[in-house]
Amino acid sequence: MIAGCLALNASYEPLTMVPLRRALRLVIDGKAEIVEADTGMPVRSERQAFPRPAVIRLTRFVHVPRRFRRQVTNTFLFARDDYQCQYCGRRSTELKPRESLTRDHLIPISRGGSNEWTNVVTACSGCNTKKANRMPSEIGMTPLHAPSEPHFVHLSWAVRRLTPIQAQYIKVFYGEETLRELEKIEGAVVTA
């Protein structure tokens, strides 16, 4: 069953994933059309039946700025860092019951640091407490990977699953390499 629906711009450029209810509302309101559907499982109301949309296309073009920047959220940060503490290397599944993944600022905010992709890493609560408001070099803690801002396509799908039908549209617009990166994030092979 399709968990989410890929929304395309009027130009067929992938925009984001939307919940099934939102996709249906856009179709019913005439703001989108169904491009690909799961025909085996229609969505029914009292008076109508619709194919379950896998991909919809907006009927009007929505301008998306080229310098699209996504704010740092823990969900996307943890996905970018593969749910791994960037100091000790432990994954979220290896943490003790009272530990959790947290956001650590390489240059602490109290020392002029900012909340930007290049200044934040995923840290377990133990490492974050140990580092406190010091610079990594002052305490000898170096992140496993240099933090960088991921491509917005990676962020958009970092915590979602793509079906093979949806993956075709990512591949067409962003290329095979981007699709492979998404597969790494998702931990599954998506054939398009």
C-alpha cells in the first residue's frame, strides 16, 4: 500500500511527498490531477470512488526558488547523519534506555555559533553533555564527518519511503546518482 503521494509541479518536477488525504483533496478541488495510481485499492466515499494516487501533478506551476533552503530539524539532522552520534559513532539503536540522540553545535550558540547545517551534528546525550559549551578542538572531540547542507531533495525524502513508480520521477529530474543517495538514506533498493 502507498503511504504517501509524490506531488509534482505542473512541469512534472518532483516537489514533495504529501499524505494521501491531502493528495485527494487537491484532486477533488481541481488543483491537481492523478498521474500514477494504485488501481487495485480505490479510495471510496459515499458517492465517489477514486484510484489511490501514487503520483499527482499540480495543475498550476508553483515557483520554487533555486536556493531552496530547509531549516535544520532534528528529524532531518538525524537522517543526514544516519542516526549516528558523530563523536562516539554509536547508532540510536545502540543507546542505553536513558540516552537519546541530540543536536550539538560545533561552535556553541553561547560562543557565537549558529543553528546552520554546517555547524550542527548529531550527538548522543552523553557526548553532548561531555562536550558542553566547548569547541570540539578544546576537548579533543572530532566529528566523524564534516557537517554539510544536504541537497533539498535528500531532505524531502530522508524520512519517507519511495515506491518504484515514484522513484522514476526522482530519477528523471535529479538523475541516477540522487536516486542512489536516497536509496542509501532509506536503506532499501528502489528500482526505477
